[in-house]
Amino acid sequence: MGKSKSIFNKKAISFLTSYLNNPSPTGFEQEGQKLWLNYLKPYIDDYSIDNYGTVVGIINPEADYKVVIEAHADEISWFVHYITDDGFIYLRRNGGSDHQIAPSKRVNIHTEKGIVKAVFGWPAIHTRKGKEAGPSLENIFLDAGCDTKEEVESLGIHVGCVITYEDEFLILNENRLVGRALDNRIGGFMIAEVARLLKENKIKLPFGLYITNSVQEEVGLRGAQMIAEHIKPNVAIVTDVCHDTNTPMINKIVQGDLKNGKGPVLTYGPAVQNNLLKLVMNAAEDKNIPFQRAAASRATGTDTDAFAYSNAGVPSVLISTPLRYMHTTVEMAHKDDVENGVKLIYESLLKIKNGHDFRYFS
């Protein structure tokens, strides 16, 4: 890509803002997927949507050799679980929602009648005497301003309604992207930008490229499992997020040493195919793209695992964006890491040949 302009032009920022602000809870990703696909369409030849909502934009659909670049589209959320007689609402997690950040947050309850506003209530500090009980799944609750269960239900709220936080996207100090669901809609943004750059730079790939935005990662990599079996790729480059471990209260001995702004993170681990990882690292070194390294134990915990162990084994690699405050409403990524992640995926694709053999040894 050389000294190309920043990917963060007016159009890209506008898309990213609408994409991050739009709710896309696990199992209910459709509106976010529509936004993503509409942005992607000018840069692809074809697309497909599977039964559960994973969207795939395709370049060179006629090619036999298939390369996937992938992110996941879903965000953590809550389900209505129990409505008390006096109108308070108790919840169940949908994905890894953090109960400790809930008190005093504003939320949107998604009903068939539309959005209903509510708040996570919490007793005033004056009333909490002695040893305080912290937030837990047993004591956090929503208040929709109602006095009875019947009044709650009249708003269209019922068990199974999904709930998302109201917080919206912002940019801090001109270089840090902040919002809910950067995990991992920032990855969806990145792979869409790769497709845009390929189109604008008139790159003719010698293989089929499947730009994949999977659903249901937050509940066990389910969307990736399904779409991997459908595409049957030869190679998968997966992007997700990892932890910036240089903020307070994080133990680097446990979590490693990764920092927001120092480059995308390449992971070593059983699911990561070593020869493909070398190709990506060579792309980084050839183009002076900064990157960091991480080690996974048994699994990466990302869609990389789903692709790697599908279809008798698919060479897969993980490119992560270091994120502050994961699974909160103020997840924070550095623009430079996003930009360099896009460059790294792009340059790695240019190194893959039609029929590229990544076998372990011969």
C-alpha cells in the first residue's frame, strides 16, 4: 500500500459511526448486517447470507481456491428473564455481559413495538450500610418506569426481549475510538476496508476472497462454525480483539504485555497454522507494519478455532486489535492499530498465490 492515505476518511468514519451505534446483539444481528453489507456491496462481485445471518461478500466467486478474511458482527447483551409483580425486570446474559458495569446504565429494550427505554437501577449510597453487596446477576435489575408487571407487558416487554446499552461511539484525543461493540465490529470495519482498498487499487486476486462477517461468536463461535462448513475455505485470516494489558489493574504475568497503539497482535497457538503465520509476519516486515506477539494456550477463544478445525483442517491465522476495557460500553481501540491491521490483512492477501500450499512439511 506504500504511503497511502489514511483509511479514516469522511465516508469510512460515517460508516463506522452508524455501524457501531446500531445494536447488533447476539442472535439479532440483522440490522447491523444490513448496514455492513450495504457499505461492502460496491467492492464485491457477489454475496451470500446464511440461515442465521452470517454475511459473506465475495470477490472472484468462480475461483476454486478460497481465502476467507473474517470478523464477527455480534455484541454482548441481555435477555429479559423475569418481571416482578411491581414492574422490575431481571435478566440473563446473552454472551459475556459484565454485570459489574450495569448499575445506572441506560438501555434499550428491543420489542416488537419498537425500542423501550429503561435504566439499571441501584440503591443510593446512603442506604447501603455496613458491608456493601456488589452488583451480581442476582441483584441487578431494570426499571422501565412502571408500577406493575401488567404495565411492563403493555409496553411490549416480555421474557426473551433483548437489551442493549444506549452508549454511542466517540473519538477521544483524535486517535482513540471508543464505544460499545468494538469487539468485534471494528474487525468488520477492517475487512470491509480491505475490500475497498482492493477495489480502488484495482487488485486482481488469483483466488476467491470471502469477506465474512459471522454471527454468534459471543456464545461459542457458532456463526463461524456454520459458515466454515458452507464456504469450505483453503485459508482463513481471522481478525478479532485482544486485551491492552497496560491499563491499571491488569496482571501482565497472566495476560501478557500488549499495548494500544503499538500495532496489531499476532498470536501463536495450536489453532494458528505456523506457515501461514510466517507469511503474515513476512508481509509485516516487508512493509514495515508494526505488530505485537501473543501466545494462546489451548485455544484462541476466537473464530480462528472454528475455522482451523473445520473441513479436516484449514490453515488459519489470527490478527487482533488490542482493546482497552473489553466487554464494557467504553471499549477503546487506537486508530493506528486499526489502520495497521487493515494494511497487514491487505499485504498478506497479496502474498497468497492460487493453490498456495501451507502444509506443515513435505
